[in-house]
Amino acid sequence: TTWSPLLGAERHFGIWPLVAGTLLVTVIAASFALPLGLIAAIYLSEYASPRVRATLKPALEILAGVPTVVYGFFALTVITPGLQWVCRSLFGDPVFPGYNATGAGLAVGIMILPIVCSLSEDALRAVPRSLREGAYALGGTRFDVSVRVVVPAALSGIMASFFLAITRAIGETMIVVMAAGLAANLTANPLEAVTTVTVQIVTLLVGDQ
């Protein structure tokens, strides 16, 4: 349960703090990005006009090309101070320290959001038009058709986008280094600083500064 491979007379190589930090950041990112990405995909596929879709989808896909160091800096300078401001306004206490799992998780969620949205939207648009027309002919509303016909028909593609986004979140390094700190804490508290498996791989490759 202790990860201290570089410092001290007795070194410890317990991996559980790293696994816990990886899972915590991934769960926060997935909780933010998966529902929001699916809702955005349904909107683009079923509700948006061609002009709106032609504008929004490229804008979302541009986010996928932003370097992760930019997301890390954004988490450090915008997300975490924003969380502190909200908590200070509500509770009179900033609650969140400078480095925390929530800020890193939200930044990773923003990073994987285009993956979920773009791939899910492609899967939804691949559903045959005849299924939609049949559902409309039976009296279904647009919401009914979207939720009860199109989404189940595209479920395999949606799940593929979810798994791809989750694996991308698990492997993220730079955002976690900048926003979550390097503390190997065995915790499920999103307010604490954490580190992940990939961050420690990079740290050990670089060496002790």
C-alpha cells in the first residue's frame, strides 16, 4: 500500500496507490464525458440542422487535436480555481487544494469528449433510415425514435466509443502530472492529490530530479 521507489533508506513498491489514482481520475473523466458526449452525439445526429452539424462537429473534433499539456494548464489555471471559487461561494471554504483528482479528471473528460461524441455520432448516423421511418409511421416522437430505436441500433458503436475514450483516459499522463500532483495516495477522495501508473512510469524513466 506504499509507493516510495526513489526516496528513503527503505524503498516501497506497493502499486495500489497508483491503481487507485488511475481509477479515480478515469471514473471522474468518464462520469463527465460519456453522458455529455452521448447527448451531444444524439443532438448532432437527430436534432441539429445540417448547417449546425457542419459547424459543431468540426469544432468538437478540433478539441481532439489540442496538446494535452494545454489541457493540463487549463485544469491548473481555470478548472481548479473555478472549483475553489464555487466552494468558497457556497461553503465559505475553497475545499479543493491546488492539486486534486477532480480538476485532473474533468480536464481528462474534456479531452476525451470529442472521441465519445464523434464516434457515437457516426454510429448513430449509420443506423438505416428505414428504422427511423418505421418508428415515425407507428406514431413515435423524435425523442422516442432517438432513444428507443436509434440508440439501441447503434449500441455496439456507442460502446466502442466509450471503451476507446476510457482507455485514452487511463493512459493520460501530462494532465495528471500538472493538475493532480505526484502524491501516491491510496484514496478514493476526489479532493486529494493523486498520481497514476503512467505518470510514475514517466517519473522513473526521467529519474530523480
